[in-house]
Amino acid sequence: MTTIPEHAPLDDLGRLLHEDDYPAQLALALARLEATLARTGRSARELRELRVSTTDRRAFTDARDVLDERLADLGAHPVTTVVEVSELPPPGTLVAIGAALTDTPVTPEKAPS
């Protein structure tokens, strides 16, 4: 199993974006994860598990549609584990996303129907 460390809503210089905007932080963390997958030649369809660390479980629940809609658009169906933590670096970060991938890359021919 391949793991991808947590991605936070940071720009390329490591600065927090979208402070106090949970849905935007969630969307950006997911976009950064997608970019990592693309750079490594992997696909979101290969996501086996997402690990969401959040400082506010209720805010995640309220914004979960951001995650679910994007995963559906990508054809990804990972198990999602949500863990509430007291804080995430850097200060002001509300959510971060890590992942585990299947062992074998999924090609379009192998994609689940």
C-alpha cells in the first residue's frame, strides 16, 4: 500500500490560504492531494482510504459535500476516516487530508465500473 502524507490548504510557499473558510480549506487540501497524485502518475480512482484530520468535526460534517462531490466527479470511492485533533500546522489550519492508495495503479481498462 502506498501512503501520501497529509496535505493542508497551503500555497506553494507553505502559507495558509482561506483562513476561517472551512469549505475552501477542504477543497484546496483535496486539490493539493490530486496534484500530488498527478505528479506521481497516479489517479484518484486508486484512492483506497482518505484520512481527514480536522480541528472541528462539525465543520467537516457541514462541508463534507465539497469532498463527496469532488470524489464522485473523479470516480473515486475511498473509505474516509475523520479524526478530530486539537490543532494542525500552521496555525489557522482547519483541515488536512492524507491518503492510502491501492498497490496496483488503476488504468482506464482496470477502472471499476
